[in-house]
Amino acid sequence: MSILPVTLYGDKILKKKAKSVQGITPAIEKLVDDMFHTMKNADGIGLAANQVGRNESIFVIDLSPVKGYENFKPVVFINPRIEFLSEEKVGIEEGCLSVPGIREEVIRPEGIRIAYEDINKKENIIEYDELFARVIQHEYDHLHGLFFTDRLEEETQKILKRSLSKIKSRKIETDYPVTEKEK
């Protein structure tokens, strides 16, 4: 397993819609293993493939570091499709490995139903709520070129502009490797 550099706000790949995975190859299996390793190294609980420079429709989640989720089993989502979002919405503070140092409350649907393939090519359709639903939505947004900051009120986005500019220009420090600034 390898620790991959994390792409940061401003990197072009993060604004692209991820491409569908056509098959589970040894390269995809290695990517998934590397994503889990990278995420754990950075103390994250979710990571999308484009956050490590790969334009693949994959994200991984492991909530076991979170109090109350210690028995959570890591999950791989390949070619996910959200099929339902609850009308009930809730605001919870979010952060992101690609937007280090910024945390803001984001309002999202409380529950979801998602269809996806797992690493064994098995199709799954499952309903989730609470933290798991939130992390799924956050990572799913990455696969569609969105950041949690895109979901904030316009006034909050204006306030964060300077901080986001520092991230884009790499004038920040992280405890994990990040990509070089794009030219």
C-alpha cells in the first residue's frame, strides 16, 4: 500500500465529473487499498478517487475513528448513484482533506438511498442516515466536481475566499502529502 498525495482546492481534477469504472482490475484494487491507506494517514473518514488524482467513480469511507462508530466496517463505493434524498435536512460541520483548515456547517438531507458496486462487483442498494449519509453525500459531491464549500451561503463563501486562495496556492501546511501546485 502507498500513501498518495491529496489533491487540493483549485486542482482541475476536483472540478471534473468522475468517469465510470468499467471493471474491477488489479489496478483498481490497488487504488482502493492506497485510498484507504492515504485516508487513514491523513486522519480522514472519507476519500474520493479524484482527491488522489484519479478520475474514477470511486470513494471509500471508514467511520471507525469516530466515537460511536468503532465497529464500523470500511466501505468501498464504485459507480455510486444516489436514488433518494430525504426531505428532512440537518446542518452539521464538515471538513475536507482537499480543503485543509476549513470547517463549516453544511445543510444536507438527513437520509439517503444509494446504489453502488462493491470491490467484489456486487450491486448494493442501501439506505443510510446520520453521519454515514452525510459522508456519502460529501464524497459523492466530489465525484461530481463539488466541494462542501459550494453548498455554503454566498456570504460565507465570500468570507472563505482568502483561505481558499491560500489552499490553492499551497500557502498552507498539512500533516499529509499534497500535490504540487498546478501550472
